[in-house]
Amino acid sequence: MNIWLTFLAAGLVTYAIRLSFILMVGQREVPELLRRALRFVPPAVLTAIIFPELLAHSGQLDFSLHNPRLLAGLLAALVAWRTRSPLLTILVGMLALWILQGLVG
């Protein structure tokens, strides 16, 4: 029962935080400088999450061709750039990762 209460509490806190921003800022005009700066938040966060996973292997940076995550990530980036399809990017990236891990690992 405790786990469900924890899930419920986390959901309510998340909802309250998002609602507070909507209620506080929803009726105000966002300054242009802030609006331009906020456009860079998603790529910055995504980069901070993805690059350590692609480049860190056993606690050390690995830029070699023996790093299957890096190679799969590069292939996925190429697919994303050419097709602009998130689903195809994920599918190709994961398939490449599984194949490369089987070959290298």
C-alpha cells in the first residue's frame, strides 16, 4: 500500500508544480529574451542525458570504434537528421545497438 501512496503523492506534487506555473505565468506575457532562452532548454537537457550514456564506458570516456553505444548513437543521429522521424530513429538506434553489442561484446 505504501508504494501506491508514494506514486499518488509524487503525481500530486508534480501536478501542483506544473499547475502553479500555469496559474502564475499563464496570464502574463513572457519577455522575448526569456522566450528565446527557453527554446534552448530541451536540446540542452537532452544533450546532458544522452552524451554521458554514449561516451562513458566503465566510468571513462570512450571515443573508440569499439564503443557500440557511440556507433549506434551516430547512426541514430544520421537517421534523425535525414528522416525527422522519432519512431524510425529509435528503432534504427536500438536495432543498431543490439547488433553492435552482439558483435563487439
